[in-house]
Amino acid sequence: MTGRTNRISAEMRKEISDILQRDLKDPRIPELISVVSVDLSRDFRYAKIYISMIGNPEEKQNALEGLRSAAGFIRREIGQRIKVHHTPELIFEIDSSIEYGVYMSELINRTLKDDETKN
């Protein structure tokens, strides 16, 4: 990514986080949701927004549906807050890397405890 793309991605990440916390009132979207990253296409037409949240698969799917239904509102807000030639179409994806990291950490801790009890 270029420097400009990185700057716009970072600004979009910040603004989308703000919109999700303050402006969105959909009950399907949990209060504890975070925007992990934003990947912009080269032509700035599309933006993949990776989100992370705590919950079971059904809650995550409901939140994703809520975000997809609110994409037009979020896009309009982004267009008003960030000055770009074309406001990208927003594509929401669930990022499970944080959960995977927690899972791996738990496995490591269990292994270390098992090694301690063996010695």
C-alpha cells in the first residue's frame, strides 16, 4: 500500500470505530466491537472492514448482518467526514485473529502447566 492509502485506511478505521460507538443504534451490533483494519482497493472503490467482537457464532452473524444493513449510512457518514474523491463501498468481514491469539495463548499456558506438574 502507498502512504496515501495507509493514511486514508487509518482515518477510515478511526471514523468507522467512532460511528459504530456513537451513531449506530442497531441492537444486533454489540457495544464491544472494534475495527481491526481497513483494506482499500487500489482505485479506492472498495474498502474491506475487518471487525472483531466477542460472542457466539450466531451473535457474530447477526452483528455482521446489522453492519451490512447499515453500510449505506456508514458510507454516507464517511463521505462527510473524510474528503476523498470517491467514498468506497464498504464490505464488512469478521476478523477472528484476536480470538485465535487468545486460544493459542491458552494452549501455551496449559502446556506450560502440564510441564510443571510432570517435573
